[in-house]
Amino acid sequence: MMAVSPDAFPLRKRRPSAAAFVSPNLSGRRLIQSLLLLAQETSALRPLKTLLNRNSSSIIRKIKLISVLVEELLREYSDSSFPASAVLCLEELYIVLHRIKTLIEDCHSGSTLWLLMNHDSVSHTFHQLTNELSTLLDIFPVHDLNVSQDVEELVGLIRKQCNSAEQQAFVEPHDQELKRQVLGLLNRIKREIVPDHSKLAEIFNKLQLCDSTSFNNEIQSLEDEVQNQGDENSKSDVIGLIGLARYAKCVLHGASTPRSTSRRRRSMADLTFPADFRCPISLDLMTDPVVVSTGQTYDRSSINLWLESGHNTCPKTGQTLSHTDLIPNNALKSLIAMWCLQQKIPFDVTEVNEKSKGIKIPNKAALEATRMTVSFLMNKLSVSQSTDMTNRMVHELRALAKTDSDNRACIAEAGGLPLLVKFLGSDHPNLQVNAVTTILNLSILEANKMMIMETDGVLNGVIEVLRSGATWEAKGNAAATIFSLTGVHAYRRKLGRKTRVVKGLIDLAKAGPTSSKKDALVAILNLAGDREVVGKLVEEGVVEMVGGIIDGLPEESSTILELVVKKGGLPAVVAAYRVIGKLGNILREGSDMAQESAAATLVNICRKGGSDVVAELAGITGIERIVWELMGMGTGRCRRKAATLLRILRRWAAGVDQNGSSTAAYSSSSTNNIVNSTTIILPS
């Protein structure tokens, strides 16, 4: 749903891995058997077709001969016939074959454009590996082995094949010319010259990128390749190729057919994130974890919103922050990224995360290619008469807006928002989803938030989708857009005053599927950060809504309730009276985070609500034991809140209210619950 920056995943080096350069730690017949299997697998690989055909074909032919040689050695093997020098050669041969195999596989599975730009160095690698094969065969002690003359002649043949290779790496003229043409395209785009479409088609046909599917695969490979680059200049070069590929795909083959977009959202909702990976504020997966002065970790975007709202305390511990510096928690971020990679889900980052990475090296070709792509899509949209074609174009804008800040800026500057507004009310469900999700992605860029708020019809269109969207996904993404906009304090208050916004979010949280509920709840949580908005939330039934969903989403619900009760005054406390029993259940069975919020909420309710509220809490069976267990085993903040709760309960049991006055209204059975625990000594 949000952008994926070049740093979304930790750096992944290209294969072969370090293990490929280590001896297989085998001996005797097992070593030769493993070597034979590896040689057969390598020789069965297809030569590269589009680029480096001669290099790959040549080395595969040599591996086929080596496979025959190893098979003969295995047939004639005996423990006494192989001296140590021969075993050493075979071990080294295993390593070289492994490197050849991984090189060819990488060339097959990777980006064609990246391979073209690195044609010279890859050709050199093929040449270097051929030389290593030649060296190993030259020193292989065939005359010291007890093998047949046929095997000796085969070794001689392979030596001759390897030694006949050129002294320097062979660079194929066809590939060099293609590289020159692609570089020419990039240079023309940098100079803001729109490429000739027939020339564009000719070049990409030679690269066998001939339809939308092949282009989509190429773009995905290039995006993966960004992670393999070790410096910003190299990343920038790959991003330029991505821009060129996107532009070529759109102008040569039009927008591709959108795939279903609800699958990822359902799968994300079904996943259970490890507790340590959740932000204590948003309760969502952290994408840019940072540490505050108290040592607690939060997602950067969430803690920034907290600080920008005027808070100077740690949300989790309540301690005053000695400073507001945010220190990146890189170790935790790497763990989260690896977990996401294992779960095969994207590791999303926000615009704030992108800004935190420092100066981003711009790529002129990528920027101009994006502008040309956006211009092409806008022109097509303005004249499109087909709903299906319009949907494809909007989906392409959605994909562009998901990628990075430059793309978001280009779309907004080109007038994308007024164009998207008319599709928000579309009867075509997928078109509506794509339109609102594009606006969501655009809203990640700070400058675009103001444009969304001020452009005629955009905000009202998003609110209408939130209220009466054709699908839950459309409603959920509209709620996520509201959440994004509430990152600006002034907009939070403005949105919170709108009954349609508040009611739409509450209705979605009541009735939507889990993923959509969560989108609504994080938006409500942000709105509740403003004291003036809390009254509106209470008036529209936020507490009743929380009471209805708290069993299924205890963490999110209890966090919202904590904030609403804290800032909502007596009306919120009265409304929350009905959920005291459910908060007690969370104290007994909830997660650490849910228990924290439930305990804090109960403290606020009891302090503001008087003896009747405390009596309701005291009436929960075993409440004193539950509170005592939290004091011993809860988190730091939870222990403190639990201790406060126990003091409140004891004062009530003793007939003293929170102001020190005597109170006569209490239940004898509830009193016994508390009195029986008064012999327990509170921890210091």
C-alpha cells in the first residue's frame, strides 16, 4: 500500500555465496560423485540466448566434456589410485564449477538491461573462470593416476579446448551495439528528448522484451537488482534503467491488465506479527524502528506524529523525554526485513523513512522517463472512452505512485489529482479501488497532502469512498488516506470536525473485514490525539464501537479507548462504563501491549468516574489476583498502572474515594475481594 524504497530490504549480495568458494569437505568416492552431479547439472543449463550467447555456450560445452571425464574417473576409481594432489585438484574443480553454475543461473534469472550494462565485466568473469578450468586441468596429475588411456586422452582434449580460448575476454559485437543504443536512449531522455517509438521498439525487441508480461518481469528484476548494489551511484544507475523500462512498457504495450489487489491485504491481515516487531503506538509492523531517550523503540512515523502533537513524554513508559533525537534501530530493522522476506510480503517504508536516509543521488534519466511516462498516461486517460482501458491507465499511475517520492511529485505536478477525482465515484469497483489507492500513495509525500486537502473534490471524493465505497478494499484505502492526511496536525483537527469522516471510520471499524478495520482504527487513533476531536468521536459512538470489536482486536481497541478516556472527559468515562468487564478480561488474557492500555484506561476511568466505577471493577471475579500478577510479570508501564489500580481498589474497599472522602456505597462481596489481598506487600 505504501512505497518501497531502495533500502526496504537489507543489502543482498549477488551469488555465489561465500559457501560456494569453500571446499565441499568430501573425500574419496563421495567427492567424485558430488563433482559428477554438479557437472551434470551445470552442463544441462541452457546457454544464454539474448546476451552473452557465445561466452555461455563455450563454457557449457567444456563442462559437458568435464562431466564425461568425471564419470570415467568414478568408473575407474579406487582408494589407492588417487594421490593427494589429484584430490586437491578435484576439490578446486568443484568450487569453480559451482561458481560457473551460479553465474549462468544469475544471468538467466536476473535483469536483461542490467546484464547488458555490465556486459564487459560479465564477459571477463566467463573468461576468468575458463582460465581457472584450464589451470586446474594443466596441473591435474593424470599420469600419476591408474586410469585408462581413454581417460588420459579425454583430459588432453579438454585441456586443448580450454587453452584454445582467447587470451582476452570475448565481447560480442551485437551486445556492444545494443548497449550503445540503450545508453543513447538514456542520454536523449536526460536531455528531455522523447525517444522515437519505432527505435524504442526495435531495441527492446532485440532484448526480447516484447510484451507487458516480459516488461513487468524485467522491472521486478531491476527493482531486486537495486538491493544488490553496494553504493548510491550504482543504485541510481539501476533506477534509471527502471524508469526507461517503465516508459517503454507503457508506450509500446500500453498499461497491463491489473491483477487482483485484495490478495496482499488479506494475507497481511492473516499474518501474526511478532510482538517485538509492532510499534507500541500504531500496533502495526514497524518499517523504520527508532529508539527514543528512554530506550523504547517506535516506528519513526508514529513517534514523529506523537512528538509533533506537542507531547514530550515516552508513550509507553510515560517518562519525560530528555531529548527528542531518534536513533535508528538498524539491528531490529534487519530482523523485521528478514522476517518479511521469509513470509514473502513486502517490507513497506514511509516517506519519512526515505528522508532519513540522507541525500539521495538523483538520476536525471529516471526522473525525465517518469515525467514522460506520466505525461503519456495522462494524455491517454483524458481521451479514453473505454472503462477497461481507463482502469489499466489508473493502475499504472497507482504503481508509479507506490514507488518513490519523485514519482509521486511528478504525478501531482502533472495534474493527476483532478483527473483521479472523477474515478472515485466510478461504478467499476476495480477502477474505484485503483483511483483511491493512487491518491493514498500520493499522500505519502508531504507536499501532496496539502494538494489533496485543497484540490476541489479530492477530499470529498475520498470521504465518499470511505462512506459508501463499492468494496471493503476501497473503503479501507480511503481510511488509510485519512490516516496519512492526519499526519499534519492542522489537517487532523479539520478532518476530525467532519461528521462524515468520523462516522465513516467508526462504521468501517464496526463492520469491515480485519484489514479494513485496522485501517479505520489507526486513523481513529490519530484523530484521538487531538482533544477537540475526541468529543466528536465520543459523540459518534467510538466507545460503543470499541466495545463491540474489543474481543477480536484487543490491542487496537484498548489503545484507542485509553486515549479517548484520557482526553474525553466525563462523557467518555460514562460511555466506557459498559466495557469495564471486557477491559478486565484483557488484563487477564491480553497481550503485553493490550494489558498496558487496558490498565491505563481503567486507572483513568476509576479516577474520573467515582466509586460506582470502582465498584464495577471490584466486582470482577479474581480482579485482585489479576492485578497482582500484572504487578509481578507485566511490562514496566503495566506494573506501574497495576500498582495504581490496586491502590485505588484498596482505598475504595476501605470506604475512601479518590478525593479522600468517605463513601458508603459499595458491595460487600467486592470489598472482600480487595480486603483479602491487603496483606500482600506492594513491590517497590
